Amino acid sequence: MREKAPKGTVHFIGIGGSGMSGLAELALHLDYHVQGSDLKASSMLHRLGELGADIFTTHTADAIQNADSVVYSSAIGSENIEFLEAQRRGLPLLHRSDFLAQLLANKTAITVAGTHGKSTTSAMITHVLDDLGMSPWAAIGGDMLRYQSPARIGQGPLFVAEADESDGSFLKYRPFIGVLTNVELDHLDYFKTAERLEAAFATYLTHIHPDGRAVIGWDHPLSRHIGSAYKGPRLTFGTVLGSEVRAFDICSEQGRTRFSAVVESDRIECLLPAVGRHNVQNALCTLAVVRALGLDVRRAAESLGDFAGVARRMAPVYHQHGIRIFDDYAHNPGKVAACVRTLKETWPDATLHVVYQPHRYSRLETMYDAMLNALHAADYVYIVPVYSAGETTSEDFSPSRLAQDLARRFPIKTFPCEELTDAAASVLRYLSSPAVVLTVGAGDVGHVAYQLKDALHETPSRQGAP
């Protein structure tokens, strides 16, 4: 074990989560001694161990005996044994957003907030700034494939961070560039009303440095409404007239998207190695940030052509014999709908199979109709049990109920599946070329995509299936 670092020992409860693991990696490079606990072994825990962190694969009071401070996320309940022990010992307890705010305080912060698109947009901005020679720092909520990590260790003053609104913690940051990608109804278990949700995003914009700039998505009515009331310097992006960074002539083919963009008065041609209008939005946001920083937008557009993406964000898993499989982390209505719509529009002649894992009972309790409506463009939907993230409910959100309700609303073939393996078997039963399969949800539904991949490698021909 290495000697205690000068800045002290920080213990991360639930260190294996992508948001927490990124902060832990940054802390290691900033001369903290890092330790942490999680219940499941993973490649990320292995990586952190190789970087010098001390890892515990259980939660015990003894795990924090050498800690000087403890970092936790909103996923950690107050009854967690390590949380309680830290309280008993009087150790500083920092929410992950407090720790991130400390890291941002000495940097030129670029924070990315919004209902969806945060991780991919943050990764795009990081990628482009890196290619422009800015050597940015970054902390996002998913693994950036270019760096194989949710964090980037930089050398320059810029720090790109995903700003999570789900628990209101994004209001702790004081960015130089504050991005607002879009605003849709979500996290009503925390905000309770749409008015409080909108007010939080409006407050976020007021926290931007007076010499900085807001970058605001103009296509979404709520973000446009909030942005219109903002009195500070701003730069808008979207496809609607009036957007200062605007895309047109959008064309997707063979897994890529071409479009033209006007960045204020400059016209630029762009090629993205991704499909979907939501990815065009992410790219426009990135170009707007580059312009707001006074950097070269043409070089930035060229850089976008090499963007590697983020793990579980429309990740291609399989493509052979006319069958494509994608896996995505989407879990709120806007994200799920964007994924389903993108695949249907890109491959309109293919049958679209969606394996859907609802995320959190609270989201279904507050947004049930919207979640079902998000799936309406699919041909087949296979519903697996809710990934509860520790929540409980008294309502019936079984796969059978969701499948019945979905089939009543739309001309979709629906199949309740009590296990992930049941979903894989059901998809194989009805799969025939040409077809696109999407596994979608923030839990473990991605395993189905790889089960299907393995099965198709063993029996590749699906021509003539029922």
C-alpha cells in the first residue's frame, strides 16, 4: 500500500458507479489517497486498483477507518453502514457534487446540464477541446470510449463536467460556460412540480460567471422559454430559425450523419460517426461551446468526425446478415423516444425490436403514460422487470401489466419477460432479417444485447424466421 498522500485519504462509498469512479480517478491524480467500497467487482474497480486506490468489495464500518473524508452519491441511503460510521466519527461527509464543485473551483468550468444528452455532449466537448490542444479535464457520467474512462486528466485550465439535475445538486456549480441542452419533465419525485423543475434550470443559468456565457438548446420549448428569460450573454443552438448555431440539410446513412451548420455567420460542413437528430443537437452544442470560448470552429467540426462516443450510448453490438443490435442507457421518456425514433428513421425497412427495462418505480409512478408513449415506433417490445435502484412501490409495474397497457395503445407486438434470458430467447424466436434490435435502460438490460450477439454468432442465419 502506498503512503498516505499529502491531501489526505478520501473514501468513496459506491466507488464503482461511473460518476463516482471518475471523481476517484481525478482525486488519485490530484495527490489524494483514494479508497472506496462497492458490492460488485468490475473492470472499473480493477482499473482504480491498478491506479493505486484501495478497494473494498463490501460495505463495512472498518472500511473507513483510515479515511479523512467520505464522498457519497444520492444513490447511497442514510442507513448505509459506512455513512453512519462517518457520521459517528465526525468525518466530513461530501456529496459527490460537493467534491466535484471543489475540483471545478480552481478551473474554468464548462458544465453541461439538461434532461438528456449530457454525457454524450460532455464527451464531445472534451474530445474536441482535446483535439484543439486545450488538454481539458473532464468528469462525466459514462465511460468516454476515447479515454476508456469517465474522467480525463488534463493539463490546461478548462474542466468539462456533467451537471446532474436529478437531485438538484447541479446548482452547486459556478461555471464559466453553462450549457443547457434541453428541458423536459423528469425527476418529479424530487422536484414535485414542473414549475419547480423549470425554476431550478433558470437558477442554474444565473450561476454562470458574469464574464462567461450560457449555451442553450433552442429547439426544445422549455429550454427556449427558460433561455429567453436569461439576461446574461448567451449563444443558442438548434435547427429552428433563430438559433445562432443552426443545422440544416441533415442526412443520415450507413450509421453516419452529414449536415451543414451555420455558426453565427460561418458555414461549416460536418460529418458525425453516429445517427439521430439528437446527436446533431449534441454536435451543435459542442460547436457553440467552441465558439463561446473563441476557438476554431472549423477545426472543431473536423474533430467531430472522429468522435468515439460514450459507452452504452447507442453502442453498436452486432451487425451481420441484415441484423443490427444496439445498446443504450436511455431511461427517461425523451431519451428512449429519441433512440427508438432514430433507429426507425435510419432503417425504415427493418423490423425494430426493443428490449425495454424500466428504470425506477418513481419514474413510472410520475411518468407512466410518457414512458409507454416513448416506445410507440417499435414493432416488437420485450419488457423485463423494473430496475428499481433500491426503490419500492405498492403499484403493479410488472412486465405483464406494462406489456398489456402498451399493446392496448399501439399496434405493437408485446412480450412480458420475467428474466433477461427470457427476453433474449423471445427476440430470437421472432427475429428475421432485416431487423434492428435495441436494448434500452439504465440497469443491466445491456446483457441481453450480448446474449443475442453470442447466439447469432452460433446460428447466424435468421432468414425466414416467423
